[in-house]
Amino acid sequence: MHAVQMSVRSVLWAVVLTALVVGNARAADRFVSTAGSDAGNDCLSSVSPCRTIGYGITQAVSGDTVKVAGGNYLENLSITTATTLILSGGWAGDFSVQDPTATPTVLTAATQLPGVTILANGITIGLTADGLTIQDGKNLPDGVGPPCRQGFGGGICAQVSAGGSLSLALSRVVLQRNLANRLGGGLHVLGLDLGSSLNLTVTNSTVTRNVAPQGAGIHIDADDKATVNATLDQVLFMRNRGAGSQRRATYGGGLSVGIAPTGQNVQVLVQNSIFDGNKANRGAGGGLFAWNTGCTMGSCPLNVMNSVFIHNHASVGGGIGVFNSSSGGGGAEIVNVTATMNTANFRKGDGGGGVFIFTGSIRNSILWGNHGIRPRDLRTFSDVMLDHSDVGEMRGPIADLGGNISSDPLFALRDIHLSASSPAIDTGTCDGAPTTDIDGDPRPTGAGCDMGADEFVP
Ligand SMILES: [Ca+2]
């Protein structure tokens, strides 16, 4: 080897090593434990961790991971400066292993403010939270002045504005018993102003027993300028409850998306998720409520795939309700969804216990065995494309794309899974169908793709 080559290699190695060293220096782990202490602590040692998550966040620099041992933390967190952080909970006391189930990290709001406040006003914030329970957060109008818009977001309020960028990724997170008096009991995300963008992912998480008049579990929204993209994957929405003052109508017990005339740049994908026992009393969309200008198949701002709606309740649209104030109406694309045992009880009009929708499409889905005011399973208003689906009682115009049936899907007892003799087995279309079902089983299994969220596996 020539000396020149040697020196070039040495220089290259030096550059690589420098990059590694600098990289390490700029991406440290910070440690927090209920056994720790904040006093004069930079949180860099796992054997002498800090005491509070909030202090750990103030010590962290962009790129750091704040590792939090299991235990109860009575705090409200706030992130309002430009940074990229990972908040990682559920660690053992010695930080050797992470197991949020065995050693949960529970953040309980200390004051009547959101558990976590994230404001990206003209700046870039990236927050990944993994293995964290957030509970008892509140955003109320007569609170002590939350920096988020008042009433938006009880557990987490996350807003981007003035051309900022916000990326919020939640995995293995539990949002429970949070309260907002306007929108988003568990979580509220909002994009405002031209050039602002917000990306939200919620994965493998549980949203339960949260309360708000709209979007009791989660509310996702934008004005007519900002863009918001959200993916909710393997999220359990359970027993969230629309509730407000003076017995007014409530919307979106589990999830709500957009409000006219805002919310037009909100793209939401919901997949592999379960909406069970959510309520929007005196209103619409017990499981899921959306408000948009309507859409046709393939261009809908809301896609709901491989998901189950069961035991949800509203006046109209017990499982799913999609609306717009003007004619033309709101739309969604519904693929391999099972909606059963939901209830709508609006005595002055149509029920739509399963699905109440104006435009969009329903493909490979089972809407059957819902309760309340007729039509119990599906109410449409214009040109909803119906494709290879099993619908019980329905009313309203549809565009029949073929392959539709109206037969008892023969669910397994008190379940959404298909029994061996179900007419929904192999009678769906594989065109546009997810390649796995809600359990992760391959679709198709057998001779063809099944209707509904479950692919029958013998
Ligand atoms: Ca099959």
C-alpha cells in the first residue's frame, strides 16, 4: 500500500471516528427515576438518575433519549422549543430492560392542565414517546391559563403554527381518564397557518375513559392552510365518552377528524384498530366522527381499514358517522371493517347504528347486527360506492360495484371473528384489501379474501 493511500485512509478513518464521537456526544441517554434526584444533576448517569421527567427534558439536548424508570410521576410536561427527543418509559430501576407492561411509567397530571403540552410555533419539534401512560390531564376553560387553546387536549395537546413543523410519534402509550371541555379528551392535534405541517403516528396504544364534547379519545384537526397527516395503527379506543355542559350534543366518542370549514388538509389512516364501547350521546359518530367536504373512492381524506366497531353508541352513526353541513356531504373510504352491535337512538330521523355516511366507499366490509332506530346498519345519502360487502338493514342511494350480500355473517359467539360456515368467507375482493387481517393473519387465506376485519383461518 502506498503511503498516500495510507494517509488518505487515516484521514477518512479520522473523519469517521470524529463523526461517531460527535454523534455519541450529541445523542445521549438521560435517566429519570422516582428514586433519583434533580439537584445539580445532568441526568447522564443511570446509577444516579434525575427525579422528574420535566427536569430530564430540560437537561436533554436535541437528539437525546430520556429514559424513565417505571413508577408514578406527578407532573405536567411542556415542550415549546425546537428539539428532537425520545421519551422512553417503562424501564427497570437499573435501566437494564424496558417493559412498559411489567414496570409502567405513569405520568399523572399534577395540575389542571394537559399532561403534555407541545407547541411548535414557527419551530421544528419531533417527539417520540414510547411506553408511557398519561392520565388525569385536564384542559378546562376556567383553568389557570393553559398555553394550548383553551379546552383543546386533556392528556396531550399538540399544536403547530406559524409555519412550524411537528412530528409526534406515540407507541405503547396509554391515554386514560383525561378531560377536555371542547376537543380531544385524550389527545388533540391541531395544525394552523400556511406552511405548518404536523405528522402524527399512534401505534400499539390504548385510548380509554377519556372525556370531551368532541373527540373524547382523540381529535385531529387543521385550519384550511396547514397540513396534518395521521396514521393510527393498532389503537384500542375503549369506553371514551362524549360529554359536555348543558346536555349538548357530542361527537366522536372514540375519534373525531376535522370540523368544517377547517380540517380540509387532514389526511387520516386508521388501521388494525378497535373501537369498543365509546359514546357520543345526543350526537353523532359514537366510535368515529368525521367532518369533511366529501370524496370519491381512492381520494378520501379518511381511510378506515381492517378495523372493528363494536358496542359504540350515538344518536346517529353509532359506529361511524361522517358529515358535512352542506349538501354533498362528508366521506370516507371504509375497507375490511366490521361494525356490529353499535346503537343509534335518534328518534326524530334516521339511525344508522353501524355507519352513517354521505360519500366515499365501503368495500369488503360487514355492517350487521347493529341496533336502534332504522336503518340499523347503514344510512347513505349520495353515491356511496358499495363493493363486496355484507350489509344488513340499509337505506339511501348507493353505487353497487358488485359482490354485495345481505346475509347473517355468522360471527363466532359474541365476537367479530367469522365462524367456519360464514357467507363472508372468500366472498370479498382482494382488490385493495390489506394483505393481513386485524389479527395479523394473511389475507387471503383459503380461496379468496373475506369480508370484514377478520380473515377466517381454519
Ligand atoms: Ca379467505
